Amino acid sequence: MKKIVLAGALALIGLMNVNAQEGHFKLGAHVGLPVGDFSDSHSFNLGLDVAYLWQITNEFELGATTGFTNYFGKKETFMGYSFTYDDVQMIPLAATAKFNIVPQFFVGTDIGYVFFLNKDSDTGAFYYQPKVGYNLEKSEIFVGYKGMAKSGETLGAISLGYAYNF
């Protein structure tokens, strides 16, 4: 997995040298609802995203993205005893791609690695986020599936996000 991420990073650096003058930053936020087994222990997530994209063609952009996401643990009561699941924090490091189907609508994806920040958690997992969205004048809104996979297990959330383009 680390070799794939390294190869992707090297390819991205090569593209930076070709189209460095045609790039832009994106800063955004997202909110999501965990799905699957993760929804049993966590109620929702909030996060911030930052990305830098280079315009490869009029319709296609490629770049790098990172951010921070916090999954909020649920409070449960069982036979009179209450406990709260710990929040889970993570930082993704990924390549990102965006294809404008028409000027207003796009599809995109983030693919990389997510680092878990909790002291008792594993180091991280494969990270992916397919998304569809709508371009506004200087910003965009999108819906996506934020997934993480490791050793045959997956965690995921359906997310709604907003990003401002600089």
C-alpha cells in the first residue's frame, strides 16, 4: 500500500512541474453520517479539507488533499450503565481528481492513506472518497462516500461538503 501511495505522490510531483502556473487552493468543510458497523458506535462526523489542484485540461484537474475529520462517539446505556464511545480523529493524505462533466456538474475522487490520531488506534488505512458535486461561481458543494479499508474491514460515511476555490 505504501508503495502505491509513494508512486502516486511521485506522479503528482511530476505534474506539478508541468502545470505549476495553473493551480489553485480549495478550503472546505464537510459533515457526514457513518454507515455500516461504524454507525453503531458513532453518530456523525465533522471535518475540514484543504487541497491544491492543477488544471490538466479545461475539464480535468488533479492534485493533492489533506484535512482533519472527527467522528463523534455515541453515548449508550445498557442495563442502567452508561458509556460513551471515544471520538475518532483522522488525517487523510491523498491524491484528488475532479472531472467537470458540464461546467456546473462534476465527479471526483480522493485516493490515498488516512492516519488515525487516537492513542489506542492502529496507524491508518487505505482511504477513498468518490464524490459528485455542483460548481458555483467560486465554490462547490458535493456529496460523497468517505471510506477507509484495512485487512478486509471497512469504515465509511456519507458526506456533504462545501469548498471555496482560491
